[in-house]
Amino acid sequence: MTESIRNADVLIIGGGLSGTMLAVQLLRQPGKRQILVIEPREELGRGEAYSAVELGHTLNGNAARMSVDPDNPDDLTQWLTDYIGAGGWPESNQQPVPISELFPPRGIFGVYAQQRLAEAKALSASTVEHIRAEVVDLQVEGDSTRLTLDDGQQLRGAQAVLATGMFPAARTPQTESSGLNAAAVDPWDVKAMRQIEPQSTVLIIGSGLTMVDAVVSLEQAGHRGPIEIFSRHGLLPHVRRQPPSWVDFLADDHNLRSPRQLLREVRRQCQLAVEQGIDWQAPLDTVRAHIGRLWSQASEREKRQFVRHVRPWWESHHHRSPPLSAQLVARLHAEGRLRIQAASFKGLVASDNGVTIKLRRRGEQAVTQVSGAAMINSSGIEYDWRRVAKPLPQQLLKRGLIKPGPLALGIAADTSGAVLDAQGQVSQRLFAMGPPLRGMWWESTAVTDVAIQAKALAAKLTSA
């Protein structure tokens, strides 16, 4: 017997921060509509990034940079002021800085996102319902979209939005043949890390912000042994500071287009800042507002040049570590407990005790082996949907409803977020926002980026 199909106006696939922010913006639109958010986690608003429960896992931006309201950059600061005033996060008193400069724990940021959703629901004629399931298939049928869930239920909506967030390499089994993820400890699982012998050696693959979280997790689990970190370039994230304002030099000169021109001018501006006794992060931070324009106007060749030659340094200089986490990494490095080496991961070696990995160190041809009691995969995010071993991305590709974005980063879409199918046709029913649009804008993961996209997409979805 076939179950009836539930109908809604908008189906949001993914209830992490992206999906929740879109729901908030849809609730703020005039009119009355039914919105279903399909998210397998118990709570909306958290997703991968904000499900962390340890206070040591903090945002990598201060409160002044992390508002979910594109019309009010002080929204998080204002909410946090009230939250702390009501007795929340008492540990914040240990940091003698203004609330706007605090780096809140990710779990508390999740509470903030959830409260903003609850407030929007209370004031709206529209409704939002959380369907706790995973979408495993999607079809476009004339004037509607139909979703199939992992429990067999089907949903139909006039429009569907891919707000799937990020697919962390640490939790995406795209390397099943190597057994990497099966052998790895979750970077955020402090409980699992307590099972590791405290004085033993732990291996970490990847040296970005996920690695920083992994080191914090190990510290909180009581690990006191050596930590060996391996990444292709051996770069650590810089610590995020609060530099003064700097002239927006890119706003005054639109002739700077190629990665080489941009890199040369950014270096010059940073040098000018240092000569004036100003933090080099000040001029670098002005670049952020122009990334979407610079990326979209770049040629395919220029984009490849950036990804191949500039990306590692952009990531380490721009995606910076929160101060307390950076201090921990620096202390362990100074003590000799933490080492960072430039090396490429080449596979696992069967081992009955602990874990052994194969590496090729930078500048060497030979592949060597390194052993430890445990390994953590902190190799970042998987943006290529062709390599994501989850049912929905695979089905969308199989059906030809999506195609890879520029440089296989996310999926292709137009500037409004309408998805392009395999033939390059713009969908009238299927949309995307946030991390899936990495190839469109390069930076499409930060809270402020997603907040702006959510507002614009909500207006488009409700304009018809």
C-alpha cells in the first residue's frame, strides 16, 4: 500500500546553520506558506559545525563577525550580552575583553541560531516543521519536486533547496578503499580520545582548523603524549587577532584581477601596514568583501592558478584559529610535544596494534611509514560531490539534475542559487545555498556569507 505524499511550499534539505537561516528568512517574508526542513539530527540550527559540546571548541571568529542577521552585524553581540547576563556561559568572565571580541563556544552559537528560529516562528503566519530523516533521492516533476527519505516517506514541494552544508573529509567515507576513516578517531569525539593511552603518540592528517579542534579535543581528553601532524604544505593556521581598520584598496582599484596581481598587491599592503606598526591582518581582512567579485570574474585558468599555488596560504592566513586554541597549539609546539611536517598521506598499513600510515615527505621520492596509537583524519572538507559517498549527491548526479561547479567545487548554479542541470539548464524548482556554491563564490561557508545568501534566496523563492 503506497503512503500518501506530504505537500509543502518549500522543502529545505539540511537543517544545519544554512537551512535554519533560510527558514528564518522565509518566515520573515509576507504571506503564509508551509516549510519543511529535512534534517537527520535531533536539533535544527547545529549541523556539523555547531553540534560540538566542549567549551574548548569555539568559533574561529569573534562575536562581532558572526551575526546570522545580514541587516544587523551586532546581532550575535547583542544576543550574547543578554545570554551572559542571564547566567549563560559563566566561563566568559575569564576573558577580559568586550563581548564583541569574545569567541563563543560552537555549542552556544547553536543555541543562538535556534533561538532566532524560534523567535521568527512565533512572529510569522508561515510554519516550519522539522522532519527528522535523511533525503536519499530527489526528482523534479513538472511544477514540483519530490523527495524520498531514508524511512520511505515522500515529500512534495513547489521548490526544494539544497542546504546540505559541508561534507567533512573526516566523516565522509570517500576513501573507503584505503580504510582511512574507518581507522580514524573523530576529531571532535573527546570520549573516544579518552580511550587512547595518555602518553602514546597520536597521528593527525591535515593541519587546518579541524586539526586545531582535534588538538583541543586531545587536551580535554587528558592526552599528554606526542602529536605528529602531517599535511602537504606543513602550514598551520595563523591566530585570529583584532586589527584596526585599513583602507579598502580593492574598492579603489578594479584593475587588480589576476591571482598574481592580487597576491602582489596584498603583500605590498601588508608590508606597508607592518612598516607603520599595524598588524598585517588589517589589510588582508579588507580583501574578504571582494572575494566573490574577484572569483567570479576570474578565468578558468586563473582560478586553477589560485587553487594550485595560492590556496594553501590563503587558507592558513585567512581561516585563522581562535586565540585560546592557537595558544594551546603554540604551547605544545614549543614543548616539543606537537610537530608539524610537510608530507602527503599515501595509505594505511595493516596493523594489529595501533595504526601505521604511509607518507611521502615533501622533497622526497621515497614512501616512509609512521606508527602511532591512534590517528585522526583532519583533512578538511570534501567539496567535490562526485566523491561524496552519500545517497542524495549520487542520485542527483545520476539523474542529471546537478553538475559539478567550477573546478568541481560544489555544484553549478546561477547567481540567484538556481541549480544548473547536467545540460546547463537553469532549474525553476531546485536551488542551493551555502557550501554547495563554493565553486560559484569561493568563500561560501562563513556565517556572514550564508546569511546574505539566505535573505536573497528567501526573497526569490517567495517572489513568484
